[in-house]
Amino acid sequence: MVDGCAAGSGMIYRRQGNTYYVLTAHHVVRNAQDTCLIITPDGIRHEANREVTVPQADVDLAVLTFTSENDYKLARWGNSDRVAVGQTVYVAGAPVATEAVPRRTVTISDGKVIGELPQPNEGYSLIYNNNTRPGMNGEPVFNDRGGVIGVHGRGDKTGRNLAIPIATFLERPQSAIAQGGQIVESPPQIQEAANLRGDFTLPALQQQGMIKRLGQGGVRQVIPLNQGGHCKWWGKFI
């Protein structure tokens, strides 16, 4: 949960040392006058660092950071390019308190993808009919395998909601905030390669004598070219 400066939701997707990175919707924290609080699943209220990073201009996403020695699970990425109309999706966030539920509580609702905007506005293009309420903006949208496929940020009284596909976040110009998370739909060796940048090696593959170096650039996708994944690998660079 995001609180203190505004009421919103988000997801922890990366850890570097004791610094955690939280992805949310930019409009949740855009006009924040006070320090934001990140409330983790164990109920601890962490003060977010004052700096807010906007990963991509004209896209309604923001990254907050906080410091903790505790271990928190990281979001796992799904493939938003494969989302189809009629697919079941889930949203998880913490609505603002009401008379019936006087304390913000994380809730999960299911729904269906009902369309896609051909021309995204501030990055929003994925349309679905899950039940959402104020305080849930910035929450993750999951596929049925638990992979994050979008960031929720808009809804109307008709029950239609909009999310920014997670590919918009992952495919932007790479930086330190890009690294992190796992590809939930890929084997472990492929997870190691996702979201990396620079001149690097894949130790798990190098030990098997298959590859020594992928080269320079950012790896967007690595897949096995046979079913066992033991012989040939293909990498897509950006």
C-alpha cells in the first residue's frame, strides 16, 4: 500500500542491497506534499525516499524506493503482449477505508479483459472489468499464473478499468530501476537473462559450455530453441 502522501497501491519489483523499488501510478504521488509511506504485507510502515523517478515521459508510472533489512517477495513479470480479450485477470490493491471496512485491506478481484485501446493515453491501453475502487490505483494486474501484466490506474462508473501494460515499463530505455523481477513464464536460465544490460555472461549457461558471452546491450528476451533447452539459445537485444 502507498499511504501518507496519498492513497494508492503498488508492487515491490526489485531489491538492491537494503533498497527496495516500488512501481506505482505516477498520479498517485505526483502532487505529494508529505513523505509517502510504503506499507508492506507484514504491516510495517516504511518512509519512502523523497525522490520519485518517472521511468518514461508521458507514461503514468512512477518508482518509489524505501530501505529495509527485511526480506520481501518481488513481483514476477508476465507477458502483456500475449493478453487476449476474454482472458481472466486479477487485480490486487488496498481500497480506501469505508464504513463497512474501516481499515485499508488488500483485496483481490477477478474479471475479464474486454478490449484494448489502439492509441494508448499516458500508456493506458488494457481494458478489463474487474471491481476496483479508490485507493487501488497503481496496483498490479495479474494473469492466471501470477505474473504482473499491467499497472492499474483508471476506472469509471461503468465498471471499465484501464491499465498500462507491463511491457511499456520493461521495454523503455534501460536504467538501474529497470533491473529486477522475474519472468514468471520462463525457465530459470531465461529468468537470469531478462531485464539485464551491459557486457555480461550467463554463468548457468557458461558452466554447461553453451555460451560464454551475450555481448553488449539490453536483453529483452532469451528462449531455448529446443524443448529441453540444452543446446541452442536465441537472445533478442535492444
